[in-house]
Amino acid sequence: MKVSLEKTISKYIDFTAEEFKSIRDCFKIKTLKRREILHDINTVCKYVYFIEEGIIRYFQVEDGEEVTGQFFFTGGWYTDLESFLSNSYSRQTAQAIESTSLLYISKQDLEKLYKEIPQFERFGRLMAEQAFIGLRKKTDNLTLLDAKERYLMLLRQRPKVIEKIPQHYIASYLGIKPQSLSRIRKNLVL
Amino acid sequence: MKVSLEKTISKYIDFTAEEFKSIRDCFKIKTLKRREILHDINTVCKYVYFIEEGIIRYFQVEDGEEVTGQFFFTGGWYTDLESFLSNSYSRQTAQAIESTSLLYISKQDLEKLYKEIPQFERFGRLMAEQAFIGLRKKTDNLTLLDAKERYLMLLRQRPKVIEKIPQHYIASYLGIKPQSLSRIRKNLVL
């Protein structure tokens, strides 16, 4: 079921109906089929995407293998912030894991909203803070925990990933081989 | 030489003299000796710190060894954002590498400024975005590059680290042993 952009934003900030209309008018619609690429490595990521329904993952290629960086679900936001802000080539590929409906906004329109609706800056700050915390949690888990602990942490912090994502993507997110993930899961059940 | 808080903030935002006075009044002063701890693991990081002069590093302990997460120089900002925002126990220790003068602000005062000076939200957003990009660059370098490439990238992107930081901290930041760093440096000179 689709999640509303208005409800999602108004969890953080109170906008007037008129302000929300200005915001909504800046977003365009895009749909992706399962496995379709949203943006590719070595291109500039020009938009911020809101996921009305579906799942996006991004991955990087390391020693010829895909390493999944993160999963983004219905109601979430995705961009390659570095590429988006600095117009640099992206070092990652973003792909739909299932059929996905997106709303997306350009940098120009985002800057316009920041100027016209000062409250929107607050929303931008909260999003950037959440993105930072999510990335720190993930990298801390990769650095400080072993594979089994990482799996248990994922189960506790983000059970949605375990429920909804194919095993081989979860393994590539945890930095382990699919066989190791199967072994960990099997040992936990016993 | 000390860097001014006013000049640093006004690079991003134009404040009136009165607004800047409100901002400055929220900050308190702290000085640290070389190697003194700013905040420790398993305590809540309650402040955002501006480095007027000096160097801060944070580290985590992995398999009994210190792993340096990042270095913050004169004119920069430091906090453990996750601990600060969610009042959770920090997973890192922050320490002065040399004598360091700081200005610091509490969460309550920061929230007050966000409310009173809408422009300040913009500053907060830009800081959070920069923090995210810095962390992504660092984790990408750790994931995608080998030790020699990581050293060369550091030399290119942040020569200040090479100039000012003791070798053993640089090695722990690059995720290698001090002997490996010496070998890399020696081979580059030859």
C-alpha cells in the first residue's frame, strides 16, 4: 500500500495546506520494475527520492562482487547524498528490489523549498541527521561485531530487512557469503 | 592561532550582530591538555563542540586495539551525533591529540537557537550533510581501497592529517599496523 508524502513529512513538521501544495508540486513520479536500475555508478545522482511503495537497495562492486550498502523501504528516502550535493559521479548503483513507486525532487527545487519555507530546512536537517546515524550504526556494526552478532543486531534493529529481502542481498549487506548466512541461521534455529 | 566561531558560522549563513550574540551566549569554554579525554565510551555525549584551536580524535576499541574513527582540526566541529541526539551511551572515546580550546553548546541551547533563529536550521542541516559525506568517504575508502590506495587518498583529500597527526594514530585510522604504514611510506619515497 502506498505511503503518503504529506503524512510522512508532517510527522516532522507542521505545514499549512498551501505550503504542502508548494512542496508536492516540486515532486515528479517515477515507477521501476523489479531489478530496474534507479541510477548507476559513474553517473551523477540528480534527485532525492521518496519511496511511496517498494524497496530500493544500493550496492558497490568490490573485487568483482556486489556489496550491498543499504536497503530503503516504503515511506523512506533515498539519494546518493555526496553525488547529489557535489555533482560528483556516484560510486554506487541503486536498484529496485521489487516493483517500486517513487516521487522525486531536483536539487534546484529542493533549494527553492528551503528558501520559500524556512520550516523545510528543519526537515532537511532531521533527514541528514538520521542518514548520518543510520550510516554510523551500520559501519560500527561492520567494524565492531562478528558475522553472527551482525545478523542478530539486524534482526533486532531492522527485522523488516530479514522479512522482506532475499537472502543473497542480506549476506552481501552483512559482508559475508550466502553459505555463511545459511549456517548462522541454521545454528540459531537449533 | 584560534579560529573565530563567528567567522566560521558566517561562512555559511548571514547573521545579524544581535543574532550572533544570542548564538555566542549559548556556548561555554573548555580547554583540554594533550591526551586528555573529552568524553568517554559508555557515557552520553551531551554537547556539540567547536574547536577554536587544537585537534580531537575519536576511537573505538576493537579486539583490544584502538581504532581511530576520525580527526577534527582547528575550526571544525565534533560530537558523537548518535549519542547526542538519542541520549544513548557513546560507543567511542574522544581525546585531545594536543592542547585544545573548545567552545561547546548543550542540546537544550541548540534547540533554542533552532527555534529562535530559523536561519540556524540551515547551518545545522549543512553541518549534518557534511558529517554524512565525510563518513561516507571514509567508509568507502576503507571498503573499496587497499592500504596503499587509502594512504594516497588521505594524502590527496586531507594532507593536514599526514602533516599533523602522529604515525601510530594515522595507521589506526587507515586500519593497518604502524609497520605497514612505514613500509608504504618508504616504498613511495623510493
